[in-house]
Amino acid sequence: MKRLALALMLLCALPLCVQANPRGSSDGYNEILAIVDGEPITYQDVLGGRNDLSAEVRTQREVRRIPISVTDKEIERGIVYGQLDTFIVNRLLLSEARKINFESNVKDSDVRTVIQNERRLLGIADGDEVRWANYLQEKFSLTPSEYRERRRRDMIQNQMVFVMAGGQGALPTEFPLSVYFPLNVSPRDIRAAFDADREKYKVARKVDYRLLKLSFLANTSLGDRRKLGAAFGECQARAKRGESLESASSGLRLLVEQMGLPGLKLEVSERRRAETDKDLDPSVYQMVLSLPRAGGVSEYGTAPYTDEKGVSFDSYLFIQLFSKEEGDARQFSDPKVQAEIREAVYNRRLQENIGRVQQALLKRAVIIPERLIAR
């Protein structure tokens, strides 16, 4: 769990690059930040046509509790530099997709289904095109056709990084990808993971806990995932330092409201009591097992799920444990134990591979000037 949390933090870290150098006061209009495949990437490219980041600046100031001595312009530049890596990775993912004609895997019907689900989650009827167009203009400054093309790109990028991280299994030889990391979990891996944490595999009963969970659509873009993951990690760190879940999540809640994405939801539960593991989600139960009997705040992890309409979601979550009772050690021969361990190992390795894919792609870019970007 700790290694998974570390991988997520590395993927989601959003640096605020307040630099003392002559270019720090530039408005950044045509400032070249990187060269990718011979093409320049400018400050404005990363902004994506947005001229006003004031709402996002205010949110970041609250999420990260940035002191007033740091100016709004410095925070804006930090946001842009923080998004540069994702911008570069997304461009290279599209380039890889074109090499193998992977774009054809995303059908028009797939995009329509995604948008229909988003409209349903927002409460916008299929025939209400005026309300849909107004929403897109207000949130993204895009027309419906421009948004449709953006979602297509998001889907291609998400699927490509999943394939390159080994999430789709071994690739056929006709897929000449420049970056690929295999992913498999063998019975020996499951046994090794069990032996490494043998002491933690004790049955837990009468679990007294609270849950903090951030849910978002599974096809959420890599850039938005990064923003959410960074804010969620900050929230978990505050809770570990002793803040209440309400206080620790205040900045995250503001970010959720500011982003306004379909299906994006923050849950801060009341105290709950689970008599046995049958009353707990498997991901939550693993967090319960990872904590001592006296309680504490768990590391945070991920948990995919599907709603009653068949729509796929991902989530970040952690728990605050107040108390539990421990029973006998769980046995490796229990199929449920092996299934839970396999899922945990698979999810951890997938996140690690996604990070490796992104780092490998970034090596193909020339970042200018590199000293401005926090690593």
C-alpha cells in the first residue's frame, strides 16, 4: 500500500515553481517551454486557449495553503509548469497511437456513449442541446463538436497509456510501440506478497472507521487525474498530521466544485461500524488490516467500480480507523485472501508501470529551460 501511495504521489505531484530568475516575471505569451518531435510547446499551448486562470489560482492557493507572499502570477506559472509534463506525455501518446492506427479503436459510438453518460450525470437530457452547449461554453469554452473531439483524444490517450503499461496483457508483434512494460502477477508473486506482510493478515472484526473517497469517471483525462491525485494526496497528508477529515478535505472540496466534472464526487463519511469483513469493500478492508489495532490514518489507494447503469468509475480513498478487534491470522489457502492480494499487487504494478511509461516518454522531449521545472 505504501509503495502504491508513493507511485501515485509521484505521478500526481503538482510543483509550484516560484523561481528567482529574470524570466520569472514574463507573461509567458509565446514562451517556448519544450520541443517534442521537432515541434515547440509554448506557455499558451499548455494553457489550452484559456486566458483567465483566476479561479484555478484561488483554488490552488486554498488546496495548498499558499502564503499571500506568493503572487497569483507565480501560482499561475506553477500551474502551467505542473501541467507541462502531462501535456508532453499526451502529445506523445497520440503520436504512438497514430503509428499503430490505434485511433480507429475508439469508435464514434464509444464517444457518444461517454458523452451520454456525462449528460445523464449532469442531469442534462439528450434533447436539451441548448443547455448542453451552455454548460460546455461555461466550463470549457468549447462547442459541442470541439468537446466531442477532446473526449475522443482523452479516450485514445487513456487507452494508450493502459496498453503501454501492460494493462492489456502481452502485445501482438504488429504493435511496434516504442515504450512497453509487461504486467503480470504470478502465483509466486502472490505468495511472496503474503509472506512479506504475513503479520498484517489477521481477521478484523468490529471495525470503527471513517472513509474519505473521491470518485471520478474511469475515462477522466490524465491531466485531470493528476490534479485530483495531487489534491487528494495533500488531503491525506493533512489527516495524518491530525486534522479532522472535514478540515483536511476543505481544499479538495473546493477543487471538486471548481472543476465541475461529470460524475466527480467527494464523500466524507460519518463514523461507521463493520462487524466483519463481509460489511466492508475489499479495498477498505485491506486498509483496515494495514493499520494497528489502536487506529490511525491509512495510506491512500485506488479502487475501480461500476455503477448500476454500467458506467465505470475510478476512486481514490483512505480511511481513519478508530479501533478494531483482531482475530486469528488469515490463511494463504483461502481463495479470498489470494484474490485480494492479487488485485492489490496488480493495481500497484499497473500504477508503477504507468509512471514508467510517462517517464520514458518524457525523455523524448527537450524541456527549455529545464531549470524552471521542479523535479
